Amino acid sequence: MMMMKLGELFCGPGGFARGALRSSSADGSLGLIHAWANDYDPDTCKTYITNICPDDPDSVHCGDVRDLDIASLGDIDAFAYGFPCNSFSNVGEHQGIANATFGQLYWYGIEVLKQYRPKWFIAENVSGIRSTGSGDFQTILNDMKAAGYKLVPHLYKAEQYGVPQTRHRVIIVGIRDDLPVEFRVPDPSLYSGIDITAGTALSNIPADVENNEVRKPSAKVVYRLSLIQPGENIWQAEGRLGNLFPDNLKIKTRTKISQIYRKLDPDKPSYTVTAAGGGGTHIYHWKEPRALTNRERARLQTFPDDFKFIGNYSSVRKQIGMAVPCNLSEVVTTAVLNCFAGISYPSVEPNLND
């Protein structure tokens, strides 16, 4: 098997890498191997090293990408980067490229493309990137094309590809424009037989698995959760119960975010796992009056149980929420490898324009 060397910026804890490194072309001729990675958060880097490259810790460059010596990283065949979504998220700052802190970090990926000319790349971001700013998304696409790549952007719905979570992300696959390879979006119907219910995803978690500590809620939260049915959030429970819903348990905010004290429905996929947030945003079990554990959140992101996260509870929660679901990564990277191996597979037309 020929192994393509993979480099990553904004690598997160290793969700993309875990999926990518277990992918291969259908004929077994092509696979991927870790070359180098970068992230700014120390806990995240430790998690990545522990699970992806324990024998080569120096290949992970922990620090601000703006201080990274890109020219010293080393040649790669493939490149992945999920540049920070803070400026593009519908629940974040939504300032796009105009955000001086986060908005222009995508450009460091462009520098990698120009420096190393990998055969292909994958870039991932939130669905809100399409509508942020004045033409920001098209500007990003134009810069990727100007670096020498044919693009296939597509809004992937993770729940259609075997992930037990309604997580919608824009993924841009770029193939170097001098190569006679055309990427095709894999047909989600290939994964329609997979059980993606939260009930199945969170079943049979070993008692001694790591990152599975239960945080005991206050009596007030327990009471509030007792009034909320599976699949409901607090606003829906209030509407159903009317005056029977105690006033001291109500959440009195101007905006009614749908995820506030929302319980999972065991017969449906989870809603989107997020990286952070205050009270009521932790994802709640449908039966037990509590928030999910970090291991349960990791299950929803399709991390295997032997994937060990480093850091305290809040740090691990953030890492899991920021990650690319392992299974979605494997689906897309397998498709890319099949394209390079000349192997056909069922596909659909991309739903975004380049």
C-alpha cells in the first residue's frame, strides 16, 4: 500500500486524523499516514499526540499558527484544516473575515498549499460560513483556486453518513489542478442502513472507560429536567405545561436557543455537539436527570472508547465539540483515495458552487 503523508493545521484532538488514518482505497492500494500537525491548545495537542502519534510527539507543533514556521514543516501529499469557525458560526461572532482574531486564519492553509503543493486537501467549517460577511465564502474559494486547486465544496449532513448527530458542515475537497483526478461527493444512501439513534450510540459504555465522569446537577436542575420530555427543550416544556411550569424554573432570556436544557430523543440522532456554553447547553440524557458525560459526547462524535482525552472536564468538552466526527472524516477521505486509485463509487452532485 502506498501511504500518502498527511499534514494538518488546526488539527483539534484528532477526530479528522483518526478517521483519515483508518481509511484506504477499496483496492487497498492507497492509505494515509500522519506527517505533522498543529494546534494552539496544549491539552488538545496532548490528546492528539496520545492517540495519533505517540511515537512522534515532535511532529505536533503546539502554538499559535501565526507563529508557525510553515516552511519547516515538511513535504506532504495531503492536507487537512478545519480553520477556526468562531467568525462564521451562527451562534458565534459571525463577523467572517473581518474578524481580526479568527476571520483570516484560513489564509495559513493557503500558505501550506502554496509551499508544499499537496496532491489534495480537505477544509472543513460550519454551515454558516456560506452566509457570513459580504462574499467571504467566495473569497476563500477563490484563494484556494488561485493556489492551484480544483474544488468540490459540499454541505455534508453527518447524520446521513453514519454519525448519530445532526451536524452540518461545509467540507471543501481540493484536487491539485495539474492532476487528472476528479472528486465526487459520496452518495449518502450507502450509509442509510446504519443505526444512528442516540439510544444506540450511548449504549453499552464500559464502566471503566476514561472521560466518563458524571457531573451531579443541582436539585433545581434535576427538578427542571424532570419536567422536560425526551426530545424537548425547556421552551417546549413550558409551552406544553403552561401555568403548571414553575416560574422559578423558567429561563428568562431574550433569545430562545433550541438547545437550552434539551433532552436527547433515544430514537433519533443527537442534536449538534458543541464545544462550550453556559448552563443548559451540555446535552441532556433522555432518562437520567443529568448532562451527558464527555465519553457520551465522544460517542456522538464517533470517537472510539479507547480514544483518551487529556485535560479537565471543560477542556475535554471543548475538544470533543470542536472535532470533526471520525466517521465523517473516514467517509470523505476514503472517497478521495478511491478517486486517486481510479475506483468508481456511487456519488451525488455537490450542493454548493465553487
